[in-house]
Amino acid sequence: MGINGSGFISSRRRFMRGLAGVAACSTVSASGAGAAAPPRPYTPVFFNAAEWDFLLAACDRLIPADANGPGALALDVPRFIDQQMTTPYAQGAQWYMAAPFVQGPDNLGYQLPYPPRELYQRGIVGMNAHATTRHARPFAALAPDVQDDLLRAAEGGKLMFGDVPSAAFFDQLLANVMEGAFSDPIHGGNTALGGWAMLGFPGARADFMDWVDRYGAHYPLGSVSITGETA
């Protein structure tokens, strides 16, 4: 089960089936996929030790391993996020970042003065500060249900991290977690194509148009990555 928040999934199984429908691919059984290999040893290049501990714990709560398939840790989602933090995207290189910065309607999009890598730093400091104030321990040291409560509060915008609304940080984190779990493994996540196999997504096959309209049918060929790796 994932976070039982109003904006996030209340049932992982229902959520994964929904993703499979959006991807126009078949719903397949993934009951054996949860036995994926543990994440490979990795030393973060951007996050410091406290930030990395938070990221590991938060990713594990957002996509935990269960009978439906591997979790974020087995899929190396934290590694994906860490590697993304060294890219122009995370530095806001292609964003308009000039003042003034004024919060407006949601349809105006992101309005904070912080690129993703700085949003992570400020958000993680804020989450750990709230955890320490309320529970005398940083986020990563808390019990899973307490971690869920804090993530749910952040998702609902009930916390503030200086001038950073908690919902903005949660949205950034959740978006990157989903990208790491379901993007091509060439980007550092979705290890062993476990995220795609969980959904029955064919991946980077040259042609599977014959199967697009076969809803509920089992796609027999499995997933393949850009590099040719197969599930």
C-alpha cells in the first residue's frame, strides 16, 4: 500500500492498473515481481548523508515493495533522482527564473525561486525539522506509519518549509519517484525493467501497434529498453 492521502494513491494495485490503462498496455500478473534483486551499492553524488537517508526512506514509503511488484528501492529510484540533480533540468537552466516570484493560480504553474535541486534541499531540511520537533528523530528514523503521516501532511500542504509550501516539495518528490520507477533504465532507475514488467509495458519495442487496442490481453514479448535490455 502507498500513502492513503487524498491526492495520492490509496491502493497500489488500483494505481498500477490505472497506469497500465493509460499506457494502453495489457494488465498482467506481477505477483512474482516483488522478488527483484536488492538495489546495487551506490554513493550519491549530490545529496549529503542526511538528505540521502531521507530520500531512501521517502521513496520506500511512496512505492513500497509488495505482491504487485518491486518497490522504489529495488528499482533504484533514489539513484535516478540523485543523478538527475546534476543535470541542467535540476539546476533550472531551461526555466525562466527571474523575479518577481509571486504565488498565483495553479494554472500559472511553478512560481518559486528555487530550481529542483534547491527545492529538494529545502524540503528535506523542512521535513527533518518537523520530524525532529514532533518525534525527536529525523524522518528516516521514524516508524513507517509516522513517516506516512508526515508525507500525507506535506502532500496536503499542511507544512511550511520557510517560504516553500510542503505541497510543492511533495509534488516534486512524487513526480521524480514516478519517473525513476517507470522511465527507461538508461536514466538510472527502473532497474531490470521491473517497473515496466509490473505494468506489462512493452517499452522501447520498434512496433507494437497491433496490440494497442487489445485491452486486457496479455502482451507476450515482455519489456525491452532503449539499450536492448530485456525484462
